[in-house]
Amino acid sequence: MTALQTIEKMGNEAVQKLRLQKLANGRPFMINSKDLETNQCYLEYPDGKIQLVFLKNAAKEFTVIRTLSSVEEHSLRKKYGFPRL
């Protein structure tokens, strides 16, 4: 494993751990994606729901664009290696 691969693995593990901590504490986890428009991201909630949101006012307020379908949720989790909790 190269140094870059090691760093990438450590980063992915840190994100996975942060996700679990946030959701376990009842807080949403923000999923950023290069596939989304500027100022958009996903919020995953402890109940499993994922919403596409728009960040307003320098990320102090979210506007919900829509809630993902269960098929979309599954696809997004698979893409990022996030198991359903």
C-alpha cells in the first residue's frame, strides 16, 4: 500500500467513525458530493432518511429541496460505503 493509499484509507475510516458518532448522538450527518450543484449537499438523519438540501447564509440554514426515495438512499449509501443503520 502506498503512502497516498494509506492516507486515503485513514481519511475514509475517520469519516465513517464521524458518521456513526453523529447519527448515534441523534444529529444529522452531512454528505458532500461533487455531483451536486454549488451549496447543495445531502443530510442523513438517524432515522435513515436522507434529504437533498441547499445551504443558505454561509451554511447556517438549510432549505430542503427534496427527500430521497428508498432506492436513491440505497444507491447513495452504496456509492459512499455507508451501511444503513
